[in-house]
Amino acid sequence: MDMNKRRDTIPEHFNSAEEAGEFWDSHSAAEYWDEMEEEEMEFDIQKRTFLVPLDARIYQLAKKQAEAKHSTVEQLINTLLDRELVRTK
């Protein structure tokens, strides 16, 4: 960074994730290391999601049925698979 160049001040609070994104899209965190504070974070991931390719015809059928049941495609497919897999256990 050019030492004569004045850097923008990091806002105390961002009003939205989009506002924060716009700021950091045009600024480098490397310019602000002296203002950064170390944070300790812990994550406890309870649920995993797997992406599985799905035939377009099956997706369209599931989408139509999900809409009729006021559900999502994901909920419908998970329910159907769970029901089928538990039955064949």
C-alpha cells in the first residue's frame, strides 16, 4: 500500500451483508490488519447435506407434486426416500 494514500475507515457496523460485501469487494483486509481483532469461534455441525444428481424428468414430477402439497422439492424427495429406505431396511 502506498504510505501516502489515505485508506477508508472500516464502518463500525454494516447495515446488511450486501453493504459489507461491497466494502470488502473494493478494499483489501491486508490494509487493515492493524485494526483487526482475533476472534475465537467454535462450530458444531449437526447436519450434513449431500448433493445428488437427479434426472430432469424426476425433478419435474417431484416439483409438480411438491407444489400441490405446498412443500419444497427437497422436502418431498427426502420424505419419499426416507419412507422407501426405511421400508426396505
